Amino acid sequence: MAILHDELEWIFPFQQMAIGESFFIPSVKPASLFYAIDCGAKREKVKVKYFVTTKDNCLGVRVWRIK
């Protein structure tokens, strides 16, 4: 019997972003998204800053590339 996991694999556009650019990810569980953002930024060797916020009445995380 094969066991499938339901983990999402996030692909972030860090390398295509200029310093100061940002993106928004809708999420009702922002804390679990923070870990994925941190891992992705570390893998791409970039520095990011992120905050929980809303956009168009939707809860999510806004991520900025800072270095």
C-alpha cells in the first residue's frame, strides 16, 4: 500500500524578484507558511521579511525580498 502525503510544495519567486518587491499568499494558517518561506529563502540565499495581513478581505502573508 502506497502512502501519499498531503504536504504542499511551495515554489517562491525569490530569484526573479528585485529587492523591495513583494508577493501575497492567501492562507488561513500563516504560521505553517512561515516555515516554508524561511526554508525557501535560505535555499535561494536571499533575505525576506513577512507579515500576516489581508488583501481583498482575504487573510494571508505578504513577503518582501530585502536582500
